[in-house]
Amino acid sequence: MTLTKTFPTQDPAGLSITDTRRVMAGLVTRNADGTPRPGVFLASDAPIVTGRASMGYNVAAFLAALSRINNGIELIANDASMIVATTASPASNSRIDVIWARARFVQHADGSNLPEIGVTQGVAAAIPSKPSIPAGAFELATAEIPSSATTTLSSGVVITQTYQCTVAAGGVVPFRNASLLNAWSNPAPRQRAIALDTGTLYQHDGSAWVDASSGMTLIRTVAANSGTSLILDNVFSPRFRNYRILADFTLAAATALNAAFRANGADLATNNYTLNRSWDSSATARATSIVTTSGMTLSGVAATRHRLALDIFGPSSGDVTMLGGKDHASGGSPALVTTDVAAQFGLTTLLDGIRFNPGQTINAASVSVYGCS
């Protein structure tokens, strides 16, 4: 190896395309082996490839870093929507089309120095396989084309955005979800990435992706305007050790508010709940200790409105689960009561959900669960 000329260079001979690509590779994030990560520079959530009223595809504007060979990159820009044609639908079964983009170089026997966007059609089958695309091509999307299709907007045509993203060196790489993130097994040390479906920030620790979010990450928000209970399943997992729940219940009649932890879709109604609660009303402080076989009494105050902030510690950690928080109750007697609640579920069961049981019809409710880093 020799030292590459600078870019730009004042050498009259200029810089070769190979050296230019190698120098530019330093502009984007890299894999652990030093090779650049090709991908789209994400500008929006809008799809790049969409169907149209013909056997073809619309390819929207995008900017990407491609890698014809893996020791460097080339930048490609599609500055406006363009149309790429595909062939007629198969006579039977279905096939998979792959829509792709690539830079071309004569020195790599590409026959041209101009970039191109194209489509490769797979072989029709009852369970079709994705075809191989040209050397150095970058996959943008796939489309499954059934025999009944007359256009790429026809019923049964399924277009999936499959392009991966890249960023400038040192940036946070976006992924559609954590499953796609986990497929990137060789990032550079301490590379950061974000799962767009949850907004969760991750960092690679050298062997796996770990949650690097700070503060709270929204897991789920559930609303209800009927029924006498509200269930949130699959909101606790080993991903976070601790959680916060913010809840607001408006009820048809004044009532206390109970809850029960859940696992595998069922309430844990056992005598392993221990609850200590205290509240202050009209300058009179009261406290009580309860063991219940059906769950926890979060607030023993009969009220038509309960607004809660609950912290839950270790529900899926294999340890006992602790709960603490406050309920602000109104619309009862007295008119406003604040309840401090502390509870424990004494088993090491891996909990994944919670049920709120006001026991009266829910006129309106909203419950949000956050994972805490």
C-alpha cells in the first residue's frame, strides 16, 4: 500500500477513481473491519419505491452512499421521481422483483460510467425466492407480483422498502426496527443506532446492541372509554429493569382503584401481594397495611377521577417486584385526596403486564408505560 494523494489534489495527474472512492470512505460510518457501510441518507419516512398504474415502479428522490467494491464509496443522487419498468406478471403463481441502484465504472467491466436504477425479476413459484442483483448494486425495495396483477398497484402486489441506511462518520444509524438492527453484526466499536419504530437508542458494546437511551422510552399508550378494567399485556420485558406508568381514569361512579400484575396473559391473583398505603386528607394523615389475594389497592378512596404516577421496579428481572407512586383522586368525598402507595409482589415471577380494576364503568382512560434507563 502507498499513501493516497489528497482530495482535492494539485497534482496535474489528478486522483484516480479508486483513490477518490477510498478517501471518500472516511465520510461515512464503517463496519468493524473498516469497510464503509453503504446506504441511503434518510430524509423522511416516505417510501422510496412505490407502485404505479403500469408494470413499473416510481422511484422517489434520494441520496445514498453506494459501494461498487467494498474499499470505498461513491455518492449517488436521484433528484426527482423516476419510473423504472418491469415485465408483465407471471402466468401463474407469483414472483419477486428487486428494485436496485448502482454506480457503474468501466474499470470494473460495467460497460458504462453512468449510474443506473433497475429491476431484477425472480422466477415465478408458489413460494417465490428473491433473485440475485447485479454486482455492486444496492437494494432499494422488493415487490411480490402475483399472476393476477396488471399494474404494480393491483391487489396482491406487496412492495416492501428494504434499503438500509447510513450516516456520516460518527452519526447515529437509523433502522426500521430492532430486528433489522440486530442483523448488523459487525459495526465499528461503540457505534450508535436508533430503532425508528420505538425511538430507542442503542450502542454496540463489542458483542451485542445494548439500550443506550437516557431518561424514559415510551413503550405503549392505551386508551379506553368502556368496560370496568383496562389491561396492558407485554409491556414489561428484560429490555428495561424499571418502568413508569402515567394513568388517568374518569369513571361513571365514585370507586376505589385496584390493580393486579400479569404474566402470560393472566392476572397474578395470589396472596403474595403486600401493600402499604398512606394518604392525607383535610390535615388528617391516615395509613393502612393490606395483604390481598386479588392484587393491589392503589387507592382506597372512592372517586370518579384517579390520576396516577407509578414506578415499578424489576418486573421482568427475576427478582421481587416493587411498586411505588401517587394517586390524585377527585370527584369523591373528600373532594381531593392524594394517596401514596407502596407495594410488593413477593414472587420472582417474570411479569409482563398489569390490569387496572376500577370496578366501575370507564368513561375515559389513558395509560402510558415508559421504560426507564
